[in-house]
Amino acid sequence: MRRKKLPALLLALIMAVSLAVPVFAADDVKTITVLQTSDLHGMVNPFDYAANKESKTSLAHAAAIIAAERKADPNLLLVDTGDTTQANYIQDFRDEDTNPIIDALNYLKYDAWTLGNHEFNFGFQYVTKEISQFNGVTLGGNMYKDGKRFADAYKIFDVDGVKVAVFGLDAPHIPIWEKSDPTHYDNMTFTTPMEETGKVLDELEGKADVIIGSVHYGLDGEYGTEGMRAVAEKYGDRIDALFIGHAHSKVNETIGGIPVLEPGSNGQYVSKVTLTVKKDGNGWTVTDAKGELLDCSAVEPDAAFLARYKTLDEKSKALASKEIGQVGATFLDPVEFLPGIPNAILQDNAVLDLINKVQMKNAGGDVSLAALFDSTSNLEKGPFLNRDGVKIYKYDNTLYGVKVTGKQLKAIMEKQAGNFFNQYQPGDVTISFDPNIRMYNYDEFAGVNYEIDISKPAGSRIQNVTYQGKPLADDQTLVLALNNYRYGGLVAAGLLNESDVVYEGGAVRDMISDYVASLSGPLMPECDHNWKIVGADLNDPQRDLIYEKVRSGELQIPTSEDGRTPNVASLNGPALRAAGVLPALASGEPAKPAQPETPAAPVTPAQPSTPAAGGTYTVQSGDCLWSIAQQFYGTGTKWIVIYQANTAVIKSADDIQIGQVLTIPAAA
């Protein structure tokens, strides 16, 4: 059965008739409100305990929005789409009578909670305990044990006489991510969101007036499995709205004719869908659906909520502040090569060398790989506190040792290191990253020396790999130290064999802290400089001018569309000159090779005709303050005028969002 909403023309005709003749009673049209949070990752209070700083978003902020929305519509539904019980130290309280964040969901009267993959990080007994503690319905319809669903697939709520079904599914790749210990998910099997959505919709046939999806999976999917974009396109005629999570993205789109929303992570937004329903025989039909993302940073945290969880805040701060050892010198200085380009990605560094050293020591490894989970990861001179281990290693990953051949290792290096970078183009002055690869999926290797030649296409960049001073032979056998998350992914990719595991250990983060505590003196930064990027001539004649424009804010390093991967396009001298961003080269100044057919860095050129200054401007894709100033004033150097006029809207000069409406002063 197709549950398509009323066509706009028919709806307009009905409304016109209803204005002329009082055919329908007031109760024939109702409004349904549904709110969503997702990927809270323990951010109950507005404080990042690893970074030791206040957070502009949190569940406390969301609580203020939820209270205001509930006042406007007491019948609203409130859902969370998972990854709730891990990170920001919340997992350290999982043995308390009630997990504090589950208590918070109950306090805010959440109706439904969809399990996320990180709920399974700590053992199945905690999953079942948290489900038993949650007062609403726990959803996870694509998890099966002995042919039966582990959790409910859906719940039908009576909302002011309207039957609203909410179905929930989790990411299907938990057996990959928790491969190191299948008991974490009780050896369950998982169906894909595409498969299970169709099954659930068939089960709901004729049972509900409104159907809402609450799914812990992103738009684009992973490991070749279709994401929620494809699900919405296929089943949009049978669903009225989709709330999604897992990707930490900011999404408010209409796909397949329905609103699809994702509210970022750590309480950045509260998703809101407003549905208008009209009486249709014995049931109701959706005539309109509107999606919104409500910005948590725009409100003050709820005072009553803060008071209730003050003790949690105090205990978390005390735990994070526990001194473990001393750091003798700052590890990374500077942290960024340029604003928006993390230094630790571009060159070997002491932070990742420390992680790799600890991993090899504990796993008995010959080689190791580790990722920079946070671009600001650093250790500064002074006390090494509990939070410092979390800062440089934010996840609760455990350690593995696996036998590999030289051939396997080089293939892993190609996938995990070589493929991360964009290919160098003549005239580039920065090295950039593939926007489709998350930074936490880029690994740096220790125990071998190697080069990454970014002049070559992806798949053929790892060069001159040596082990103990000699070329690494394809048939040579080594032990590779790595975390359980990467182990599962590489097994799934066919690059590691489960039968080759020689070591299984505890949490990597704990091993780092134990290592620091074991030292007789302070922890000192050590870097062996075992790898480097080659194949990029960054010496454009105006390189230093370009760098200065980045430092001043006139040029910005682009990020991925969802904001999660930094530095996704190289700045290119010839492209910037062609766009009028840079002056032409002086007479006699050597020019670089012509810009290739596909520009390395998308640059917004000056616009010949624009709206007059003195009005407003809506931020478009690719905009930065410099390019907007170029449009209105003919020079990007006046970006500061726009910034100063919009400080109430713009959090920082390098953080403008698509859709923001900026005031453009008439005089500049």
C-alpha cells in the first residue's frame, strides 16, 4: 500500500473549499511534533572533560529546547538515535545503580531510544542493564538472536488520537567493529537498514496513521551497505519522516519526498519534525511535513537539569583531573600547519609515535598503526592528567597483535595512509585530504620506514618501505599492533586473517596511562621521523602570500560538507590568480605550470554583479567571509566588516554555515 501524502494541488483545493464552507470540524486537522537527539556521547553536562573546557552544546542545552517545545505541544514525541552511553567519561559510571545518561533520558521523558553501535563497547551485560533502566521503548529491529529480534522493531504511540509508529534500527556493522569480542553483542546477527525497513513497513501495514524512522545510520552508508539516503528514496512513499544518526552530520533535507534529519553530535542540535494530519475516514493522512534543526548553542542550558546533574559534573572533573605523571616538554608546537590543517597529519609526530610505541610494547609487535582521532590532540608540558590520555586517545579501543606478511602490510598502508590524501596538482601550495575519508581512518605506521608519494594516484602511493634498514619483502612475516576497531575493518576488507591473531589485550588508553605512570622521570616527546610525504612541489611564487591570507582569515581552508574532515581541497596558486584572489605575477617572476583541467582547490571567483551592500546575504555552499566581501565590496580584505556586523550570528570568523543570513553593511 502506498501511504503518499495528499498532493499539494488537492490539499490546496480542500483548504479553499473549507474556507468557503465549514465542512470540516476543527478536530479534523491536527499537528504532530517529533523531536530527536543523537550521538550524545556522554555529553550530559556542557563540559568536555578531556579538553577541560566548557561546551557550547550538550544534553543540558537540549533540555531547554525540549522544555520549550513541550510547553508548546505537550503531546510531542521525543526520541534519541543512539551512541549515548560512551565518551566524555560517561562509561566510567556504567556500574552505578542507574547509568547517569539513562537517568537523564528518563528525566526528560524520552519516548524511544534506538541503540547505537557504541552501546556495545563495554559488554552485553551493560546493554541489557541500560535497556532495563530506560523508561521508554528501546528500539533495534535489525538485531537477531536465534532468529528472533533482540529489541523491539517499532512502537505505536497514541498521540491525541493519531496512531504514530516509530521504528528503530542500528548500524549493521557491529560484528565488524566488535570482532575482537563477539560477546559484546551476544553473537547476534544484523540485517541491513534497507532490508529491515522494508520488513518493518510490511509489518506496520494498516496499523498506523503516521510512520517515523529512528535509525542509527548515516545518509551514505559504510562497507558497501546502502545508507539512509537510499532507504528514503525507496520507501519515502511509506514513511513520513526519518531521523538518523551515527555520521555526526548536520542534515535537514527532503529525500524521497520526506524530511530526513540528523542533529550532529554532542547535543549540537535538536531535530524537529512538524506533521500536519487530516482526518481520513477512520484514520489520518499526513498533509504536510516540515523539518527543522534547533541550534542548542543558541540557548542557555536548562537550570533545573544542571542542578540535577551537578554531582555527575563534579565527579567527572575529579576523575579527569587525576594526576598520573609528568610531561617534560610540549609534544606538538604548533598543532596546525595553517589554520584548518592539522600538523600531525602531514608529518610524523611525537603523539602518534607514543601511541604506536605503547602498542608495540604491549602486543609484542614489530610494527604498529595508530590514528589521530582529534586534530587538536597534544600533550603539553606539565602534569599528565587522566584527561590527557583521553585527549590523545578518545575511544575505548582494545589492542590486538596480528601476524602479517610484507605484502599484506603494504596493502594496509596503501589503504590506511596513502589513500587519505588528494593527488597533488601543479601549483598546489597545501596538501589536502580526501573528503570521503574520516580523519580517524587515517593511520600512521611505526616500525617501518616509508614514503607517501601524492603525485601518484590513490592505490600506488606507498613507496620505499623498509624494515630494519632493508626493503620489506612481500614474504616477510611481522606482528602488527592495532586496535580492535581497525582490526575488524581490515578483516572485513580481506587484509587480515582472524587465524593470525597472536595477542588480545585491554584498552589502549589505559596502556598509555600505565606507561606514563611507570616512568621514573617525565614523559618526553620522541619522534623517529620514519615517514614523509613526497611528490609535491609547494613552492609557488606566491605561496607565502597565500599562507598569510589563510592566517589572516582572508582565505579559509575548506572542510568536508558535513564539517567532519578538515582541509579537503588544496589551495592552488594558478587557480587563485585565475579567480582574481591573488595579483598577477610580476614581470619576470617565474610562473608555475598551467592549472590542470580539474582544479585542485574550488575557489569562488569574484562575482561581476551582486546585490548592493546594505542588505542581507544568505550563505551558500563554498562561501567564506573573504569571498562574500569580494562580492559586495570588490575586495576580500573587507571581510572583517561583515564579521563585526554579525558577531551575534557567527561564532568565529572561520565558522559560517550554509543558510545563515548575514547583514551586509552599506558602508565599508
